[in-house]
Amino acid sequence: MYQAGEHLVRRDLVKKHGVSLSIVNEALARLSGDGLVETKEMYGSRVVSLTAQSLRDEFVLREAIERHVARLLAEKASDEVLKGLMEDARTVDRWMNELGHDGSQGSLLHLDFHLKLARSTGFPSLEEALKWTSMRALLTTRWLKNQQLPHPEDFHQQLVHSMLKRDPALADETMRAHLHYADDYEARNPKKIPAEPAKA
């Protein structure tokens, strides 16, 4: 586990992981594309530090993207596309309602569902921007804490149901409520929020 701000020395990574320099360079390039590593000339690469302010800013961007995605899908997605998304939503909801599930696998399943919504609009830039903000959110305890909350059994299916009604305003509002679920839950139940997991 690497800490925020930690320098990533390529030759050390090669030795530690027993891989070639080209593989290390490719991995760092991918992490940089996801906004998890930053590389500066003369300083090398380091793990990005995520501040409370930067995470708030990125959440605003994520919300804008996801709400626009919901509107586009309600307006333009075919019935076949929405039917496929409903199956994916059922899979995510089943995972969220199971006890003893693998949190890391479920987080990626959840992330992939939201990325697939963006991908289904046919605008690749929406998926790329959403991936960047969501991958960074995966590093935070807030993401993990949100997934420990009790959710409606059809939490993600509600999103697709709203799109199937072909009302962009309804889809937009349903996505807004979805994204703010944890904040709204905390406001209603201030003493029921699970403790944040201990940091490694």
C-alpha cells in the first residue's frame, strides 16, 4: 500500500515487483491517466494527495456528468440498451444486498455499472471523465462507508426505471437523489453511520 504523496521510484518498483521497466512505465502511465499518480519533470512520480476540497470539487464534476448521462439515456437510449442496463442494475443490487460479500470486488462492480451508463450514451468523453473522478473516489474511506449503509433493494434499478419512463427531468432527479443518498441518510440518521474503517 502506497501513501498519498509517496514518491514512486521506477528502479525500486522494478526490483520490488520483479517486472521490467517498460511494464512499470506502462502501469504508471495508466495510473496517471486515472488521476491516481502525478509525474513532474525533475521530481518523478508520486501518489496523488486527495484533499477534502479536491474531493468536493470532483464530486460536483461527477454529479454533473452522471445527471447529464441520465438525461441522455432517458432521451435517446434504445429499449434494448436500457433492458441490458436493467440486468446490470439487478446484479449490482443483488451484490449490495448480500451479507459477507467481497467489498473490493463489489466496489469495482458498482463502478463498472456507472461507467457503463456513461458508455451507453455513445459519448466516450463522458465515460473517461467519470472514470477519472470515480477511480479517485475509490481511494477514500467515504466510498467504503457509503457502501456499508442500508440501501433500498432496488437502489440501482430505480435509476434505470426512471430512464425507461423517457422523462429526462425525472431521470436527472433520480440520479441526483442516488448520488446524495449517503448525505441524506446521514442527515436523517446521524447516529447510525458506520465508523470509518481503520487505515492500513
